[in-house]
Amino acid sequence: MATSQQLMLRVTGYTDRCSVRPGDEVTFFVHSEFNEPYQADIVRLIHGDTNPEGPGFKEKLVRTSTNRRYRGQHQAVHAGSYVMVPHDPRLDVQSFTLCAYIYPTTPVVDTEGVAVGAQAIISKWHARTGTGYGLFINESGELALRIGRGRGQVEEYSTRKPLFRKVWYKVAATFDAARGEIRVWQTPFVTIANGGHGPSMLHPLEDTAGSARYRARRAGPRASDCPLLIAASTAETQSGRRLSGGHFRHLPAAWEIPIHSHKYNGKIERPKLANRALSAAEVELLLASAGCEQVPGELRGVVVGAWDFSANIADNAASTHIVDAGPNALHGVGINLPVRGVTGFNWSSDFMSFRHAPHEYGAIHFHDESVDDARWAPSFTFKVPANLKSGVYAARLRVNGSTSAECEDYVPFFVRPPASGPTARIALVMAMHSYLAYANDNLSVNSVIAQLLTGQVPLLQPGDLLLNQERGYGLGTYTSYRDGWGVNISSRLRPILNMRPKYVHVLSPSLWQFNADLHLVDWLHEMNYDVDILTDEDVQREGVSLLNQYRIVLTGHHPEYVSEQQMQAYHDYQQAGGRFMYLAANGFYWVCQPHPENPNIVEVRKGDNGTRAWTIAPGEYCNAFDGKHGGLWRVRGRVMSKILGVTFTSFGLTYSSYYRRAPDSELAECKWMFKGIGRDEPIGNFGLVGDGAAGLELDRYDLELGTPHRAFLLAHSEGHSDMFVSVTEESTFNARGYIPGGTGDNNPRTRADIVYYKTPHDGAVFSVGSMAWCGSLSHNRYDNNVSRLMRNTIEGFLKDGPLP
Amino acid sequence: MATKRHARPATALARDYGFTAVDDYDVRTYMLPLLRDPAQRAEIIAEHRAHPRGAAAEPGATPPNHSPGLKRLIDKLRMTPQTGKHTIVETLPWQEYAIGILPGHRGGVVKITRERYRTREDAEHAIFLKRLYALLDHYGVKY
């Protein structure tokens, strides 16, 4: 009998860059689960669907010196966000006070009922040697002070009262080394608004408020060279991993980070350290200031560190720089991107953005599963040859050369044309931001509702088994952290195991995202079209000037997550006469903002509206990465139908349906697209995504939502099952049956519309309104009416001059 | 937030009694009459066997919706809590599928049982039957 470990993926990796040109070098970072050697080969990916009913898997080997056997190395991911303040002798205090506001979200167990263990709030604590000091939450959920003088000499003093989840507390501990006196206290600080969805009625207060005094040895903690950490403690001082470049470019040197432990879930605000035991009144004074601005001179003199998380968030809260506003300027750095721009202990609900009231957003939310960068050691590089055709490529990794599923992984990257200019008249934009949003969802294992949405039991593949063991390698925006908060930041600098050829996706009867986009890549290849491959990252950086180099720009099947810069580029391209083909549904839906200093990382904040995996906490709707309102583009007045002609209307993550031609398809302006297709012929009643061209998610036209007034309806789908439900952003009152809250069998808005319209300067937009469309292209050896309609449209769009 | 030192309040509310009670009412009221009848039960099982994962709509045919009885039952079974829930593990792509058991939390190990099926549909139906019989056992329905 095979065990889970035998079936689990044994090799995986990621690259330093997503989109490269000929002459560029790509670095690969590879993990080998059992330290086994592996063969790496660079391949061009054509078709990733292994379904025996389709054309099958297609790849082409690229001859390069990179292709050889490599020694394998197990590389761990150290997940969990925290703040590091590098070691400084001034942090090695004897007597001291630690204080902060905290909002714990897993004081004892996580949302799955698993014990979290002790969590550090502020610590200069070396766990292996048991030295140092720190303010912790202990295994019983109580605030606790730890003092360590070496192994066997670790002391813990707690309040003996449990901290409650989603409640703000004022917490403090003092130690007088000369007298051996210890005080530790936790005081709820609750207003009607400040805890978000946490309770505001704590009665009796004594259930959770507590203070205690203790006598201890008259000796301070033993000093060590470990850093001071906020939201973690140090397991090992040296990890061999360093911070540099990207979102750490402000650092004066490449700081080495520790291996951390005692990871905390929840918010922390105004953490402070003083080098003597303060009175309760002095602690009040200290905590009254975000930094040290209103701390009297005498008291200021004993402050070692006063970290003000609101100090540098006025424009955006993307910075990893953590300001020490105290006299020593012991600045820190945020690692694994703790979430900034979140409501603080003093949030009044008068403001909904940290930009409008940074002083009410002085908290940071830490999660013990966050990953900004796996920071693995480089394994090998590939220099893109000058003559390499633009396309979708990957390093194919095979443990010991084996082709079995658990021994093989593909690490994708995209080759765009050389800097000298385009090599084709057609460009396909690969939806990297959406691949990031859907990264490592782990829904097969974690989500109860996934089976209701998809109407089936999930299928686990070798990568899914590894992903669950590794707690999602940092997860993605379709899941929640273990404290119940949605994952709002996703990085490409780690393996993304559901962005792979051959992968069968939990949200589909077959494929979704990257692997489904290869259906289109394959069809373009089989039709002998020259196509330049671009990515979201390229459009983000270069805007409409990049798109204007192409006669036709295509999307893949689900470009759901786009930035403001991308939205503007597509709008301007259409205005300038570009011909845009949206071969998708539910595109341009969520606001998705790349990190201003690292394009490999994006942020998504899903608000009150939209068909969504989670809802952001009250008052936290604005992106840390640009300070603007997150959520639906529709909420920001940029509903997708303004530039696509169609808007998200329904979804059913199950089997598909087909289209019927609409009367507009016979008009002189449109009939050229239907050459060779009969008037009453159903379109796309076949395909590799749910056996039909209209499926998964569906878009419809809507003149009330900005569909252009001269748009044509070419076709519409019908017959979607009652697994197809209405999108939530259009439900005001739910009512049984028909339109509001209706399903495929009783809501006429449950359909995919093919819409076409012209734009200025002989431009045009062609939208199919279905995520399953591209899966039908290869049917009957590419000879079918979906393929024909696509081919007719592309041929027409490639011609210069006005359209019919 | 119960621990050895701090017990959770011993109230019905704290253990989500309201949800459990109404869910129990729904099963007894709407599902058990159907499931207790051997003929209707056999019909529901046969209907699931025909299309365990659904089917595409075909031009000229009625869309493939499940019957009201199967719909209600299958939605209930799909909401089985994640801990110990059956799943499908691909052991040989397009050739062999195993029944697995979920750990219910991230970081846990998915257990792989000895049960193997040639198609994903066969495995899906096998899991449906396991969940159905567990429900019938819970309510003391003989089958």
C-alpha cells in the first residue's frame, strides 16, 4: 500500500523572475524532499492537459547547457511574519519593562481547533539555549513573562487569566533584577468598534482581565547575540538567509535573519521596551504615545525601543521598514510581509482608510503562515538564448530522471520578445496576477464549501499532498490563515504548485488558470499563428505603449485580478484602435496591486461586495501597497463591462453548456465571423473543460453596467444546470427562484454572452464571456465551430483598415 | 478557548447547539422519509451512480439537474466536516484513483487507504455510499 509520503511530490521550485527576454538569465531555486539528485531540462510548454480525450501533453525540449543532473537539496520555508530588530547591546537589559497593545487571534487554538502553542509578542529570546527575556502568550492563552538564564533556568510568570480572541488588550510586564520583583498584567481595552467583529461586551471583565506579582531570582536574563523579535522568538540566530533588494532595498546591508519560532497570530501595536521596571502609571504614559512624542524627558531616558507602526504609512503601508521612535533609533524590518494598514486599538470607525487617519491604523497583523520569499539557495541558472522564440517555458525537474507524477515538477517562466521589438502581430497576456491570487489555495484539504461549489470530491495530486504538509507554502488569496483572516498577500518567490502543466484544479471538473491557458497556447501553435507571450507584470510596468505594438491582444481564460495600471492600459489600447479579444469570463474583477518595490508580490483586499473567499475586517478595505480602496473594480466605478462589454453574472464550477447564435450574428457587421457556421448550429457542445464551451464562470452584457451602446450580441449560452448560481454582488434581496438568488434553471441571467463592438480608430473588442471557451478549441483535431469562430475573428482582426 | 486551566462556558450556545439542532430537524423532516424507503433509496443511489460528478448540457435535452431528493442529500453529505472526510487521491493519472482520508487541518497527513478505482467517477460514487451509510447509521436506519 502506498503511503501519503510515497505519493507526495518530491521535487519543486521557483524562479527569481517571471518574464524574461532573450539574453536574460533566470535563476531556479529547487527543493528536493529527500535530498535526491534530479535532472533539469528546459522545455517549451505547448499543451498541459493530459486528458486522453484531447490532444495530450505537448512540450518541446530546448537544447541548452542548463540541461543536466543536479545534486538535490532539501530546502525549508520559514513561514510566519514578524519584525526583526538586529542585536544591539542596549537590548540586553537586566531590569526592564515590556508593554504593548495586542489583539490575539489564536490565543490557544486555531480555527481548525489545533493548539498553536506559546507565542511571542516581544522577545529577545533564544529558544534553544533558553536565554533572554520575552513577553509571551503561553499554551493556556495567558500573558506570560519569560526570563532565561540558560538551560534549566527558564522561568515563566503569567497573569493566570486567558486572553480572548479578537479583543484588544493593554499588556505589560516588569522585572526589577535588583529586587527580584515581577509584575505582569493584561487589561482589556474594548470600545464598541475597535475590535472589528470581536465582542465589545466583556462581562464579567474578571474572566479575562488579570494581573499578578511574583518574586524571582535577583539576577537579570542572560544576554545573547540573538535579535529582538516582535511576533516571534529566535530558534537559531543564524539561518544563512539574508534580506536584500526588492522590498528590502532600503536596508543598509544584507541583514541575516534568524530561524524563528513561537510565531504569533494577531495584531500588535506600540510595542515598547524600557530598561527599568516602570510603575503602572509610567506604563500608561509610555503607551499613550505612538512613539515617544508625549513621553516626559525622565521617562524617555529609560526607553530602549519604542516601535511606532503608524510612523511611515501615510502614503502607502507597503514599507518593510519599522521605525523606532525612541532615543536609540533601533529600527527594525518586517519579514514575510506582516499586514500593515490595519485598524489599531484606537480605531473609531470614523475613518475607513489608513491614509485618512494613520494614527488609528498603528497596528500590524502578523500571521504564522505568511511567506514573502522562500529565500532558498540558488540551484541553477538558464541564460535565454538570443534566438529563443517567445513562449511559455519551464524547467522540467525529474528526481533520478523518473517520469512518475510524484518525481516530476515543472517550474514555469515566460519568454517575451527581444527588446528590439515585437516578433508577432498578436500578443497573449498571461495572467500572472491571477495565478498569484489563486496560488496554493489548498482548498481540497481545507475547504468544506469547495465540494458544494464544485459538485464533486476534490482530487488530490502529488503536489497537493506536498502543499498540505508544507501548510500551503504561504497560501494564496482563496484561503484563510489559521486565525480566520483571509490571505491578502501572495508572492511568486516560492513554489506555486497549482500553476503547473498536468495539474487538475479543485475549482473545475478539469483545468483552471495556468494549465487551462495552455489550451489557448496550443491552439495558436496548431493554427501556426506567431504570438508574443507577455505577462501582467509587463503590462503593469510598460502600459499601453507595450500593447500598442500589437494588432491583436488576447487574454487567457480568467484574468480576474488586475491593477489600476493594467485597467488603464487596456482601456487606452482600445481607444487607440487596438483589437482586443477577451477569451474569458470574470476578468478584470478584483483590484490587485503589485508591491511598489517588488513586482513578484501582489495584494488583494476583498471587501463587503463580490463573489469571494473571505471578507476583509471592518475598516481595512484599503490596500497597504498603494493606499487605494481594494475589492471589486465595480465598486471603484470601473466595472469590467465598460472595457469588455460583459460582466460577471453566474458561476458553476461543474460541467458546462453550449451557445446558440443570436440574431445580431447575421448582421453585415458580424456575419463574417460566422463563415462556415450554420444558423441553428449549437456552438461548443464539446470540450475539455466540462464538455462544453460555456462553463465555470459566465459573463453577460448589461447596458446598465456600461456595455457600449452599439455592441452586438453574437451568441448566448443556455441550459446551465442548477449548480450555476448568481454572483453575490448582484444580490440585494435574496428571494426564492427566478432572478435574485436564482440558479441555472430559473435565472435567465445565467448565461455566457459573446459580445462584439467597435472602438475608435478601427479598433474592436470580442468577448466570449466563458471560462471554458478555450478548452473547446482542440475538439475534433481543431476542426470545430469554436475554433472556426476564433479563426474567422482573428483573420478579420489582422486585416488593416476598417472592420465590416 | 478551553484549556486545562480555563474551561469554556458550559452553555449550549458555546457548543453551537442551535445549528446542530436545526440541521438534525432538517434531516429528520426532509431526508429520512425518503431514505427509509428501500425503493426510493435505491433510486437515489442509482441516479448518483449514473452521473456522480454531474454532466454537460446537451442541445435538445433537459439539463442534467439532480432530482430534489438527491440534491438535498448530496449537499448535506458534502458538508461533512473535514476531519476524517473521504477524498480522492490520484495514484496513476487517468488510470487509478485511491480513497484517502483528510487530516482536517493543514500540515497533517492525508491517509491513503487500500481502496482503488479505475475512474474518478467510480471513486466519487464509492465515497457517496460511504457517507450515505454513515448518515443512515447515525439515524439508525437499516439498509
